[in-house]
Amino acid sequence: MSRNFTNLLIEDDIAIVEIDHAPANTLSTACIAELREVFKSLAKDDKLKAIILTGAGRFFVAGADIKEFVGALGDDQKGLAMATAGQAICNEIESMKKPVIAAINGACLGGGLELAMSCHYRIAVSAAKLGLPELQLGLIPTFGGTQRLSRITSTATALELILTSKQLNGDEAKLAGLIQLVVSPADLLPTAKTIAKAFIDGKSMTSVTRAVECIIQGANESLVNGLELERNKFAELFLTDDAKEGIHAFVEKRKPLFKHT
């Protein structure tokens, strides 16, 4: 597929998706559509085991393309379409069964933070700016921000950050539980790759994908339903070649040779 807003680099079994929509990597309708296609393609590629999402230049994503909002004023159906498209790409990323790591290299605001929150793990540089400033426009976060922020941090933190439109730097975001790690700009991508490898190296993707599915899907379920999901995925693995290999390798005191089947 031709790409106008993203760059894609494959290193071994890790995909690096870079949002590249100058000057501030805003999420226009076309950019969102392209991102969806990229992630759909990555989901189908069995050779890929993990994904890193980052931004080109000084920005991760500065937010939605506000210029597009002007044409939607006075038309709630256009507003609904924008919200639906934004939630769709975030849901697409969150529902990926391969681990997705957000490497936040700069401003990560509005739709950008919502995009990052849909990733499974987040690291950032200290100088990054993370926030949801939509109330300053007379709007609210709508790519999932009002829902994911409270789930990742707390209801009180979500209320504070959304109602004040406060922007956090990397260290403050880590303290709030919004990101997991703060690194230097030079170490951002190398660290993201190291984390990705820690998630997948020496493991069968049949178990990695099911673990991700249980954790992410289960977080939005009741405990009873989440436990049922866990039981079923655990049982499924007993039918896989890799479970047989992993268990026999443990008993025989050798490293397993997984085929990811």
C-alpha cells in the first residue's frame, strides 16, 4: 500500500510505525485511515511479533487536525463520524494481539495521547508533553480519552487532567502511572526495541498473543468473564505444538524450540 502519513520499518520481527504528517503529526481523517490500514496489515503478518509506534521529528502526535473540525461545526453527524473514526483506530491498536509499545518522542496531546493510551506499553522522553486539552476548544476527548485515562490511572487523575487541561512532562506522566518508563531521546527507540524483545524473545507467540488478549480484553470485562476468558485461552494452548515443546523442554532441562504453532 502507498503511504503518505506513515513510515514503516521492519527490524527482524519488530515493526516500527512512525507517524510522519508534518508539521505536527496531526491526526487528519486521511492519516487515521492510513494508520488503520497499516495496523490491519501488521496484524495479519505472522512474521511480526511486536510493534513500536512513534512520531517523526519533535512530535509524537500533537492531536487531531483541528482545521477539519471547522467544517463539521453545526453538524453533529460529522462530529460523530470523526469520533467514530478516532475510536476505531485506537480500538484497532488496543485489540492487537501482538504487543504494541508507544515510544513518545515529543508532544503527545489530545488524539495523540489517546492513541498512545491504546498501546499496551508506553515510554517517553522527559521533555515530552502529555495532555488532553480538548475542553479549551469547547469539546471533550473523544478518541477514548475519557474512558482509557481513568482505567490507566484513576478516576480522580482523569478528572484532574481533563478538566484542567494540564500537560505533564515525561517524569510527571510516569508518576501519574500514565507511562512506564522515562528515557533520553537517544535511548528512546533502542529502549523500545529492548522492551519489545523482552516481551517476545524465548517465548511462543501462541502464548504471547493469548496473554495480551486476556489482559486487554479482560480489563474491560467483569472478573467472572475475565476468568472465563483466561480458562478458555489456557485450555486452547494445550492443543498447540508449542505447549508440548515448552513443557517437554522444561522437563528435559533444555531450551525450547518454539515454532509458534
